[in-house]
Amino acid sequence: MEIVTTIRREVLTLPAAHLGPDNPLPALRPLDEMHRIEDRDKEDLPRDMARQIGYAPLHSLLPVPVRDGYDRRRAPRPLDALVIENDRLRATVLPALGGRIASLLHKPTGRELLYRNPVFQPANFALNGAWFSGGIEWNIGATGHTTLSCSPVHAARVPAPDGGEMLRLWEWERLRDLPFQVDLWLPDGSDFLHVGVRIRNPHPTPVPTYWWSNIAVPEECRVLAPAEEAYHFGYERRLRRVPVPEYDGVDRTYPPNSTYAADYFYAVPDHRRPWIAALDAGGHGLVQTSTDALRGRKLFVWGRGPGGRSWQRWLTEPGTGGYCEIQAGLARTQLEHVRLEAESEVSWLEAYGPFTARPEGEWHGVLDAAESRLEADLPRADVDTAYAAWRACADTDPGERLATGSGWGALEVLRTGWKLPGTPFDETTLEEEQAPWLHLLRAGSFPEPDGARPPGGTLVARHWRDMLETAPATPLTEYHLGVAQWHAGDRAQAERSWERGLGHTSSAWPALRCLAVADQEAHHPERAADRYAQAFDDLCRQAGDEEGEWTAVTAALGREAIEALLAVGRTADARSVWRRLEPETRARGRFRLTEAALLLAEDRREEARAVFDAGFEVADLREGDEVIGRLWSGLTDEPLPERYDFRMRPTP
């Protein structure tokens, strides 16, 4: 049989915002994650679900940096893409952006099966900040959008089970220290993209695991899933069991019918085939199904309220159609983490393709007809057979390398000697970020940087912490050791490490900032403000007029210092920090908001109001953050202007 599936490189040119630098300050504060519920809601949940909701929730982003350096100035920019296609489907993949499938085109009809975002606009929705909407994303790590949303992954050609080619994507997930792979396979003549996924735990102890495949589709649709109940989660942080399709007098399977943003986690019975579909008014759309390991199915809606509309405009081009998300995961809800046993793995096969069925009508009749059509288009047994065929190829060594991810997996493989067939983490992928840690691994000491530089990122896993504890106690080593100890929950030791480092270095600001955060967490705001002021003074003396990475450090530390000083009423000191920020930094939307808060604290209300009237955009406004509304209400009793309304829940 002649195999006609092809894989090729392509360049997409899109209006795209600049990602900018990562935040250089370690993420010491507890994770600000919206998807948490009250204990009372756990009482009525199935026992295994309640247990998994309480199992190893993520408390820290470390060692991953926060990504908040992006802006909203879009200009045509090239994006590297990999295209895999047969005579029926064409999938366009972005390896530098988490391996996102940006487009899935059904060639015979010319229909785009996904919501294809016409722009690249990061926003603060990933666990670590930068995330963008559209396509199919692979969420691994912990509750929320993956920290790899805007990061590169490895990619290569791999022989497919039918003799053709697959596109393999793989990376090292740093929050849980787990390698994973995603194999995209288009059998010849198939209308369905097959996606084989494997997560491995090479550690000698169990590790919490999380996975949700997130599919953006046009919101003018009806979403079908084989369930009569769902778990509803809104931004009031309540999890409630509700009927499907109608809840509170409204059919919620039509995304435009909701007012506020919400998740609907469908309670798919164990014996039912897992699948989910989104169909337009004519009955055309996309279906996703899988082997049984991927049991969860979900609908996310933005809602028709002003906040949801604002976010839709924020994430794409004004005037384009909105979108919703249909998703598939390892657990029944995204609040759960699954235990992956020591030296084991979990894998499954997904299938995505065009689907035509009757969307309107009584729910059970619609589902029965849709399931019959799905069984005719792609029998459940065929998915299981394809999974078995793919598993036989999962360990195959990649061929031609098409994209390069990070060097963190290579560092871990060098440390442990782990053999991970199918997902090689070659030493050639090591980069500058890994260099000091490679030196620690091989020489037992943490190297001092050449010249005055920020301290760089910290590794916090137990084995790296042990190495730092036995390394020569230089100021830089003490700084990194303190961050690792803080992550482990040993805050007293962390503070001692930072204080020891202070006594032997001319660069005090990194440790002072860490101690300031420790003071805030211990409810000592005055002492925290003192240390922030000292840290910023020290940073300004050291950074001088240099640009580049110092600009990002000054902006990040300056923002935290101003907030800490305002919290204790030290407006003159906060103003002093503000004046020393670079003009370009002060012009950014986040800092315009900071300026308005500073002016209000100084009782310069008219000038604070003028900041709002002039207009600003906080590029890194966090999902669910109501800071703009709170500041506005401190200025006036007028309704919050639509341009600033990003509220995702009813006003309390």
C-alpha cells in the first residue's frame, strides 16, 4: 500500500505580540490558582473524586519562572510550524508553543474543525502566566493551563504503525519532573487524527499526574457528551452536581446560553464510550474520542456577560467569532490529580475528526443518534486496535529532528542515567540555563557568574537541594539553597541561608527580596517593606544604566516593592521607587495601574482618575483577578467601564 501521509516544515506569519523576558524573581508565593473548592462541597462527591481533589495539589510554581514580559503590541511575526497531512486532514502544529495544534483542516469539505485564532496574543491564564487561545493544547503538570503553553518542545519524525510517518512531540514537565510524549498519526485515508499520549514516572516513588487535552471550537454550537449529569464549577469556587442538558431552566449545552464563565465536567458513566462533540446549527463540527484511560470530558464557556466578552476580545481580534472549549482528561474534573506509581507509565489514544449529527432535539435521542453515527464513522474497537498498534511504536527512536525543546530533560537524564526509549533527552540540548547546574552535578560546586548578573533560576527537587547543601557555601549557593528549602516547606532554614549569604556578598538584593517575601508570608508587613526598600536601593546601585536582563529585574522588583510599601502607607518611599523605574517600564499597562493606585494612596484622586480616562491595558491581568474593579470602586461610584470589566462571576 502506498503511504501518502507527509510531514513538512512551514512558517506561519501572524499578528503576534512579543513574549518578552521571563520574570527573573523566583516564584516564592503560594500558587494563585482559581480552581479550588470549599471543603463542604467535597462531602457529597464520590469518594475517589474527593480523594483525588485532596491529593497533592500544587502549592508552588518553583522551579518554573513566571512569564509576564509579554505585551499587546501585535505585529506580523513568523512562527515555525510543522504540518502533518494525508489526503483527508491537515494538522498544523506549533512546536515552539507547547506543540499546540493550531489548525485541523478537513480537506474534502474545506472546513476548519477547530477555533483557529487569527493572532498570537499571550494572556495570564497559564499556571506561570503566558498562555494563548485556540487550537488543541496539551495540559500536563497540575490543575490549570500547562507551564509549557508558550515554551518549545522537542519534535521529530517517527515510523508510524502503518508504515508511514508520525510526528512525535516530547518534553520534560518540570513541576512534577515527568517526561511525556505526544505522537500525531494520520493513517492513510483516515478522517481521524490519531494522538498517542504517554506520561512516564521514572522515579522510585509515586508522583501526582494531571492531563487535559483542551480543544477550542467556535462557541456558536451545541456540545454533546454521553452524560445526564455534570459537575459545575464557577468562579465562586463551588463544585455542584447539576443535570444535563438543562440547568437552572437553561440548556447549558449551548455555550451562548450561559452568562458567566463556567466549567461543566460531564459525569460520563464508566461503561459508556468516552467522547465529546461540538456541532453547529447545521449539525457539522468536530468529535473527539479516546481509549478508556482518558475518562473525563468537559465544556468550558466564557459566558455572555461583559467579563466573558472582554476576555474573548482580549485573546483574539475584535470582531472575530468567539470560542468555547471541549476537553478530555485523566480524571473526571480538573481539580483532581491522579497517582502515577513508581517506575510506571500511563498512556492512551485519542482521535479527532469531522462529525455530522443532528444537534437539535430531545437529549437522549440526540445522544443515541450521535453515538450510532460515531460508531459507524470510527468504531470503538478500531480505536482500541489503533492504540495497540501505536503502543508497539511508542519506544521507537525518533528519526529526523524537526524542533528542539529545553535542556532540562537532558540534565535529569545525565543526573540519573535513566533510559527513556522513544524520548531521548540528548546532552546536545543543554543550554546556558542548565550550565551552572551541570557544573554542580559534575564538580560539586555552584559556579560564580562572570561579572555582575542576576542569580538565574533555581532547581528545587530534593536531589538538587542535597547537592546545594554539600556545596561550598558561597553567597550564590546560599541564595539557591534558600529557595530550594523554601520550596520544601523549611522556611526557617531558608531564611537562615539567605541571611548567611547577605554577610558575604556585595549584591544583597536577591536575598533581601526573598527575606521580604518571607516577612510578608509571616505577616510582618513593616519589616517586609523595609527589606523591599533596601533591596531596590541595592539593585539600583548594582544595575546602573545597563539594559537587557537588568530591565526585567528592576521592573519586577520595583512592582513588588511599591505594592509592599503602599500596603503599610509609605507613599513617599513608594513614589521614590516609582521615579527610578525606566520610562518604558512606567508606560506599561501594569505599571499604569500601579501608578493609579499610588496616586490614590497619595490622595491625588483626580490624577488617578485621569489614568483611567486616558486608558491602559494590563497585558498580564490574571484570570479572575478583580484588581481593576477594586481600584475603580475606590475612586468613584460610577459603573466600571466596559473596557476594564474582566469579571468572571456575578458581582458580590
